[in-house]
Amino acid sequence: MHQKLLTYCGQQGVGFMSTPFDKASADLLEHLGVTVFKIASGEVTNLPFLAYVAQKGKAMIMSTGMASLDEVAKAVETIRQTGNQNLILLHCVSNYPADPADANLRAMHVMENTFGLPVGYSDHTPGIEVALAAVALGACVIEKHFTLDRESAGPDHMASLEPDELTALVKGIRAVELALGDGNKEPAESEANSTAVARKSLVAAQYIPSGTVITAEMITSKRPGTGLLPAKCQDLLGRTAGRNIQIDTILAIDMFE
């Protein structure tokens, strides 16, 4: 069945991985050419098994449910001692379903900072909101249980997504990824029209005859923002109007001497 699934995934352009729970199943996956080993939370303290899998030199994605930071540290060190550095950690709460109040998503940052490894999130909460929040916080992997029918018998179905929900999760993740941007605080190109409409310019608060020395009460700020910025008000004070300026005229430097 593993071979049949692996072949079908290849035909559909879907990456295949499986979780070994003993040496024999790890050997089977290696024989099948699986390139990524998913390690379940229950194996975090099974250091001999972690070392056995890590020695195969394949990428590993390890869930860390039920584990303390110290236990994760020992597992990471065990894997690294084999020379395998290709490891992703998944923050996880091993309850089915898990309460969002227990999600503690900030633990992802703690593990990332502690181990210098990429960190994702294995989500067992109902719905997709917590998983999307994890992506917004930087999760590089999202694991979510999937079922064709949440009413099916078995412990995992009630904490799983049905097909339409999985579609919504993937679309939501892609939207969040785009929304994260590059982090540079700059106006978006799409804001150009809004800038002119929403910002203000310096305008004449009253009729200003030519030759008048400008004082603060002669100037105010109004939309649109197509003229001098209000921050330039001090630059105009004490100057002389070089022409007659009607009330509400958007001011420009060349109007003054």
C-alpha cells in the first residue's frame, strides 16, 4: 500500500512522506526512496530511535507535543550528533481535538531562537484559525489531520479537516504568506491614489494680498495632499506673498518671496 500511495502521489505531483514508529518501518520507507521522515511527538524521548532514523541522512520533521524544551534539546542534540542537520521542529499540543487556549504559538519562536532551526506547527485544534495564526507568526510547515468524514470511527477524525475545509486552509495560508510581505515599511504601489486623497496640503486660510508677510493664522491644512506637506508650515512663516492668493488655494513655495 505504501508503494501504491507513493506512486500515485508522484503522478499527482504531491510529495509523499510517512511516519515510522520502529526501525523496520523506517527501513521500509528508506527502501521506498522516501526523502523526508516525519517523526511523531511520542518519539521525542526515544533517543535511540531518533539516532537510527537520523543516520539515514534524510530530512526530518519532528513534532514536539508533550515535550518540554529540555526534552526537545536532547532530541535535537541526538539527531545532530549523527551529522544530520536537516531538521524542522513542529510545535504541537497532543490532544485530539486541542483547545486553542492551549496552543501557545509563541513557543515556536522560543524553539527557533533556542535551536536555530526552522519551526512549524502541527495543529489539532478545530477549524483553521489557529493554523493561520501560526503561519502569520512564521511557521514554515503546517501539519493538519485530514479526513473525508469527521463522523467516521476512530480517534483522529474529530480533530481533522474535511475536504472543503482543507481547501480553505490552503487558500488562507497562501493569502497570509502574501500578506506577510518583506517587512520593509514602505507605501504599497496601490496606495498612490489614497495618498493624494487622504493626506493634507497647506492651503490659504484666508485671502492673502500680494506683499503680505505670512503668519500662522493665514495657513491651514486641508485635503487633498497634492501640495506642500503640513510639516512645511514653518518654511512659509515670515515669507512674503509674491501674488494675490485666494482662500483655500493649495500653496506652493514659488508663491512666496
